[in-house]
Amino acid sequence: MNSVTLRLEAEPLILSALREDITSEDVSTNAVVDEAALGEVRLIAKQDGVICGLDVFARTFELLDEGARCKFTVADGEDVSAGQDLGVVSAHVRTLLSGERVALNYLQRMSGIATYTRQMARLFEGTRTRLVDTRKTCPNMRVFEKEAVRVGGASNHRYNLSDGVMLKDNHIDAAGGIAPAVAAARAYAPFVRKVEVEVETLDMVREAVAAGADIIMLDNMDHDTMAEAMAIIDGAAEVEVSGNVDAQNAAALVDLGVDIVSSGLPQAPHGHGPRGAGVAMGGEERRERLVALLGSADVPVSGADLARELGVSRQVIVQDIALIRRDGVDVASTHRGYVLARPSVPRRMFKVRHGEERVQEELDLIVDLGATVEDVVVNHRSYGVISVALGVSS
């Protein structure tokens, strides 16, 4: 996205999304994270696809923290693979936690659209036909979704109702027919505006050609009817095909030689078009590994060793330890490093006095109740204290 569009169009919408998610403060984060704590997280692709929206992702954090920095290893439009490292975000820990969801929402949505669009756009490579989008965008997401379509390899149709003249059935009915509708549009709209007419029958195609339409949209026609329409138009206008065009049937339109194929599916909500691409900030997986490292260690592990093992800075380790503690895991800090507290096991010493014949009964009773006999201490009248390690358990 160019810097002017990002600043004038996208930024106010990003701020609105942040205000929706943070009405006054992130109470969870502010409760457990020190205001001055700095950290960084890595951005990881969770599935194959086309990455898109990195500048929007970065701007989300920058609006929360002027000192936030994003360093990406890829650029918008590049193919990425599952597990690929896409970059790192450095900022105050509070910023990272508070902005993560909004930033990922944009990145996942835009990457999903770019990925699906590229699948469709490849069907028209090497032909005269261009794939374009529609106005069927999610509210307040148009600037982002149309950018994703462009990054995916298709072109943008008109941006909004002010961007071009498109006469649909309701306009035609209100004007009393195609010819008067085109005439009225020519008289009203600036001369630089093309006039597009949506048609559904071959008779409407003939009317649109006679009226001098610049673009004729063939809406929801079958393949044979569209072929007849192309013969009628015969180069008198640009031809657009629309209506239920998806990645499965788009290839069948190539042989018609139409100029434009429009589809709203790249931007469609879940269930019809693309799903959001899998992209995640890799903190959760790293914290799971951190806990596992501490759990397998017999001695305290220093922050430097953890940072080296996990490929992050010591400050990130400090941040992760705070989040792990917040989740209820007991991690202790010592002068030698971090220690994962293990559940305490009660230990008891029983003083007994009986003959040899009761020893087996005593051991069986203790073990059957789930305990472990660690050792036995005998106070011998001649030899003094005799201790033997046993470690007997069920």
C-alpha cells in the first residue's frame, strides 16, 4: 500500500479497530506486565500462501508505540511456506500484547484474499482477460481488501459509487430503458467517466450497443449465451463477465475472449471465498519450549542460556517468564538462573519399635497406601545408627 493511502485512508480505520478492542486499557496486560518492559516476537507463517498487509501490520503497533519497529524478511506479494520466519516485531511488551490481535486480523485477512486471488489470476495468465474485484467488501475493510486483490495479481474495479457509472437493472428501470439511462449518465457525469451497462438478455445487449455504452457487463449468463453476446457486441464496447465466478469455473471463460472477469469471491466472507491465512506471532510456542527446557533441567538455567537456545534476546526471556507466571506456572528466579518449581512431596519419619516379624507387614502397609520408603534408619545398641537407602514403592 502506498504511503499516502496508508496515512489518509488506512490509518483512521486501524485506529478505529484499536479503539474497538481497547476502550480504555488492556487490563489483563497492564496488570501483569511492567510499563517499561521491552520485548520482541517473531512472525511465523502457519500455512502456505501469499503474504499481504505487512505495512498495515507494522502500522498497528506504531500507532500504539512510536518506538515499535518491525523488520520483515519477506515483502508483500511473496509466496511463503508453513513455518517460515517472516520477521520480528520489537516494542514495549504491553504494546506487543495489546496490538497483536488487531494486527494479525488485518494480516491474516489480507493474506487470505491475496492467496485466493492469485489462484484465480493464474487462470488468466497469457490471455487478454483481466480479473477484477467488486464492491462486495466487508464494511470498513475496502481499502485493505482491494489492496490485497491487487497484491494477489488481479485489478481493482471501481472503488466506490463515486468512482464510475454503472447502470444496473434498477437504474435502467428508473430511467425507462437502457437508451435514456445512458443518455442521462452522459449528460450528468464528467466526460472522463466511462459508462457501463449491466445486461441479462441478448435484447439488452443489443440495446446497450445501440446506446453507445463503453462497457457491457454480461450478468449471470450461461456460456453459450455469452458467446452470442460477444458476436453481437463485436468490439463495439469492452465486455465484462460477472456472476458466480470462482476458481473452479473461471477457466471456462477464457475462450470467450472477454476483456474483464469480475468476482467478489476473493473478498467474500467465510464459507464462500478465502479464509484468513495462517500467520501467528511465535510467542506461545516459544513459551511452551521454555517451560519444557526448565522442566527437564536439574539445575537453574540462566537467561542467557535460554535466550541462546530459543534464538531471542534476554529481554524476551524476561517477558516470557512474566507471561508464564501469569498463566500460573511457578518459575523461581535465583542468582544462578530460572528454576521450574516442582510439586512438593510431604516427607515423614516414623519411629517404630517391633520385632523382625513385623517388618514385612510395615513395608507392605506403607507402599500399598501409595508412599515410597526412601530409607531405613536403625539405632543399634552396639553399632550405633545404621542407615540404608531403599527407595521401595509400588
